[in-house]
Amino acid sequence: MPLRNLALDFDSFFASVEQQDRPELRGRPVAVAPVLAESTGLIAVSGEAKKLGLKRNTRVAEARRLCPGLVVVESRPEVYIDYHRRLKAIIGSCVPVKKVQSIDELECELTADFTADPERARQLALAIKAKIAREAGAHLRCSIGIGPNWFLAKVASDMEKPDGLVVINDADIPGKLLHLKLTDFCGIGEAMETRLRAAGLSTVAQLYAADAAQLRAVWGSVEGARFHAWMNGGLQERALPEPNTIGHGHVLPPAGRTSETALAVLHRLLQKAAMRLRHTGHYAGSLGVSVRYRDDTRWHEDRHFNETQDTLHFTHVLNSLWAARPRAHLRLAPLQIGIVLGDLLESSAHTGDLFAAETENTRTRLHSAVDTLNKTFGKNSVYFGGAHGATDYAPMRIAFTRIPDPELEEIDRSLHRRLRPVQPPPPPPDDFPSI
């Protein structure tokens, strides 16, 4: 089988960016936290900290105890996204980027020049590493895996960390993989490992000896047969459903665990989600609200309506849902809240309400003006009153499956604080005399 895919995974990405961007942190154990609070969990740790036994999700206070001399820095999502874009451009100049798997992981497609020659593919990977070090910084290291499909390339990228490079070709399957654990394969978590062991498949050798029908039975779906094809180098494509929701969630700080603050933050989250909805060119036909309280009581409710982009309509629905909470919940302290706009519809498929066309057109112009002002002068320059007092809550965060757009959630620097993009000067006419 030819080598088709290259998987590139940046090592300790957030912490490495901090060390590249701030020379005083280089060579020191560094941890990144979403906020500078002793009770929060770490979202990234540097290689130096990992060598001392520190792991992600460790509480800051516990991390300081385990790792004396640890430097804890607050997350800077906009900086990480800027580095991600630069790195993607550098990598794309060497090999086609097929898909962004996450902010620190890219799937690339090998061209015909490299598919039949493992050594040439390896030299390409080394050239990518060198170009990253030269043009973005030597502290931004990555592990690269090369294989006949994305699945095996991803497995290869995890086999030698940090700064690794592993090629898996036809002759390496399965010998090069037999030392791995079942959970080293994408798609096998703790629950699936339990099911595999119950079926008598407790080692990678036994997993490879199983046929497609056996794995389909373990998975209980066609995913088992696809997994069999992937681990043997096949190209079974998995059609992932398009996301049909836009939402945001937030854990309230101790001082904000009141019903009044929770509602204001929900309005803040709703206005962020509605702006994203309009930016992506969708309409929403439902709105859901969820609350988890300190005693772990949970509540969720949603409403359906004709598809709209109207923040004012969403606001009325949110207020109605909030008022309909169970009476017993009014005495509880909210801990975590979330808002979801669902049943998304592309703009091209939307048919306006004949009897509300004038209102819809007016609201569309209003929201367009509000969005433009916020993208030009910064988030919350203009906001609806329900979010008053909560505009500092729910800052931009990077989720595993979604890289936020700073131009939307923070400020669009290309506008240069103007209400319209700055247009480049027109090119000179062909007959313009040269100087």
C-alpha cells in the first residue's frame, strides 16, 4: 500500500508557544491554566514539567506542590491561534494540509512523489520540522507520523514523543504495532477496551487476528468493520455528520453562583452564539438552556420555533425558559450553565415569514450593525441589556473540536478600527512608467 497521509502533532502546544513567545520561560517547567486560580485545572504543561511527573488537568495548587519552581501562566487563546495559523501556512508550503484535526494537530496528504518511497517521505518530514524551527521558532516541536491512511499515521505520530518521527508502511503491519496498548489506537477508549477484552481480544496481536465481522460484533455497528480496514491500511472513509448546533458553556466563579448572575451570563453566552450563527450564515430553529447546580442537580429545557437569526427573539425565549425552571431550583446555587442554538438551517434554505418580513429586515440590519461594531471596536462594545454585568464572563476559549475566530470573538484587526475593511491601493496601469 502506498503512504498517503502525514499526521503532525505539536508537542505541549500551548506551553511551547508560551516558551517560544516569552524567552524567560525557556528551559523552565511551565503550565498553562485557563485562569490564574489555585482551584482550576491545567490545560497544558511543558516538556520540562512532564519530565517532573506533571500532567494536564492537575489542579494548580496540587501542581505547585508536585513541581517546585513551576511557572503557571494564564491562557492566551488569541496568541495560540495566531501561531496555529502561521504553522499551518508553513506546513502547507511543504505538503497539502487535508484537514485541521485540532489546534495542535494537522492531517496532511502526501503527493505522488512520496507515496512509494518511505525514505523520501521521512526526508519530507525532517524538512517540515526544519522549516518550522527556522520560520516559527525552535521551541515549537512536533511529532510526525506517516502511514497508508490517517488512522495509522496518527498512531505513528504518538509512538515517539516528543519530537518524534515514525513511518508505518506495508511491511510494518502489524509487527511495528504489537507492543502498543489497545487504548493507543484512536477509537478505543476505556469502555471499548472493556468490550474487546470481554470478547477475548486483550492484546494488539489478538486485535489484528480478528476479522471484520468479529470487530463489527464488538462495536455493534459498521464502525467495527471500518476500524478493521483502517488498522490494516485500508481507506474506509468515515462520513462525520455536520454539526447542527452552536453553543457555549461556562463554569461560574464562586462569587457568581447566583440566579441573577447566571441569567446575565446566559444572555452573554446567547449573544456570542447568535453572532457566530449569523457569521456562519445559518438560522436556528431551537434554543436550549442547561444548568448544573452545586449539589449536582441538573436541569435542561429547550424550545422550538421558526428558524431565525434574531437575538431579540432568542432573548425572549431564554427569559421564558428561565422563568419556567422548577420552583425547587430557585434556592439552589448554579455552578455550570450552557446555551445551545439548534436545528440549524443554511441561509440559502431559509424562507422568511411573509407576515413578519418588515420586522425581520429591520432586525437583520440592526444585528449587522451591532456585529460590525463589535468586530471593529472589540467584543461587548455594543450588547443587549440582558448581559449587563456579565460582559467579563465567558472569555474566548479553544475547544478540542473547534478553533474560535478571534476576528469574531475579540476584534477583527484587519478593519484597523474602521467600519469597513481597508482596501488595498489599486495596481498601477500597465502603461505606468517605471522609475
